[in-house]
Amino acid sequence: MLLGLFVIGCVLLLWAAAAQFAPYVSGSFVHEIFTWIGGPIAAAFALFGVVEVTGAAALIAARRWARWPLLLVSVVQLWIFPIGTLLAGYTLWVLFRKPAVPLIT
């Protein structure tokens, strides 16, 4: 959940930085690159963060459907070396382990 909030925060920060930088390059092709490539990438990262936060909140609330979005996010995060790989590995371990059996009944 924290990683999802971090991703959303980073996207908003980069978007604000690009908005501040855009007037300096308004006459060149860099502005076009920011517009055509940066916008969809920022939207994809923001959606990725929203899916992760929603899945984590649903998992905490013990919803059965919460595993699938988190599995999808974890598989994508495996490629973000080294922090994403560690967090995705831990998330996959938690999602695939067997539930604990109570010893005292």
C-alpha cells in the first residue's frame, strides 16, 4: 500500500516539475515529447498506483478479489530492480503462502 502511495506521489511530483519546465522548451520538440509520451506514461503509473492502493485496502478488509490486482501489480514490479523486486517478492510470498493453522482451539 505504501508503494502505491509512493508511486502516485512521484507521478504527481514529476507532472508538476514537467509543468514548470514546459514554458522553457515551448518552441522545440521537447514540448511535443512531454505531451505525447509523458502524459500516457504518467497516467499509466498513476493508474498502477491506484490499483495497488485499492488492492491493498481490499486485502486488509479480507476481500477475496483483492488477490488478483495485487498479483498483477507484483508481476509488473518484479522488473523494477532492486526495491520493486524485493517488495514484489514479499507480496507474492504473502499471497501464495498457506493460511496459518491455529494451534489453540
